[in-house]
Amino acid sequence: MNNSMDVSHLAGRRIMIVDDVEDNRVVLDRQLRRAGFETVLCADGMTAVAEVSSNPPDLVILDWMMPGLSGVETLKAMREHLDLHRLPIIMCTARDEESSIGDALEAGANEYVQKPIKMPVLLARVSAQLMRQAAMAALGSVNQDLEALLAQRTRELFASRGKPKD
């Protein structure tokens, strides 16, 4: 497969692959590692939820149809730990009904990719979600800096009003 999308600026980011089919995990793992990502592989939803709560990845690629905890149930459990902005989740499935896409997005998925997965499409969506995540983190940092500055200026204003005039 030709992965023509340049994601080198995202190298080293951790992506969790959750799929009960080993061949699917192996193929995605190989392609994502080739693109420069680190990967974490989970064969079921329970393992994935435990990993997200203890050591969250930068992004999750989550299969919809799995025995035990389904992809949507896994997604909902992950959302109890991390919101849309802190943990992008891309649902992958062979289901193509529009209602499935709506269900996944309503449950908290950031994106939806159909199987068979086309790597250039997946890499584009992974890149977009990781860049969005970085932008949200940067925005949060700027917001904290502005709040600290506002608090400092407010203290200075109240202090200057309490001082006698010369």
C-alpha cells in the first residue's frame, strides 16, 4: 500500500488499535508504525478501557463489532475517562448504514472510517484528529495564561486602590 500522506510531524504519537480480529490489528499496526506512530494493540473492549484509564494513548482506532463489549459500548466507557478533545476516537466498521455513523458520532466518536480501510484515508483522518487535539491543548494553555494574567492584573488594581495617594 502506498501511504503518500506525510504524517512525519506526528511521529511518535501513540495510537491504540482495538479490534478482536488479529489480522486487522497486525495490518493496522504495521502500516501505522511504518508511518512513524507508536502503537498499542488491544483485542477487546475491556482491555482497551483499562488501558485508556491508566495510560491513555493519543488516539484510538476502534472496531465496531466485537464480542463482549461492543465498539460503541467501549467508546462510551472511554468517554467516561476522557472527552472528545483529549482523546480522539475513530470508529472502524464494515457497517455502512447512515444510522450507524450517526450512532457512533452520537456516542462520542470523533470520526468514522469504513472497512476495508484505505490507509491514505485513515492517515488523513488520524492526522486531522491529532492536529485538532494539539490545537485544543494549545488553546487551553493560552486560556490558562490569560486567566492567570487577568488574576494578576486584578490583584494589582485592588492593591493600587488601597494605597494612599502621594
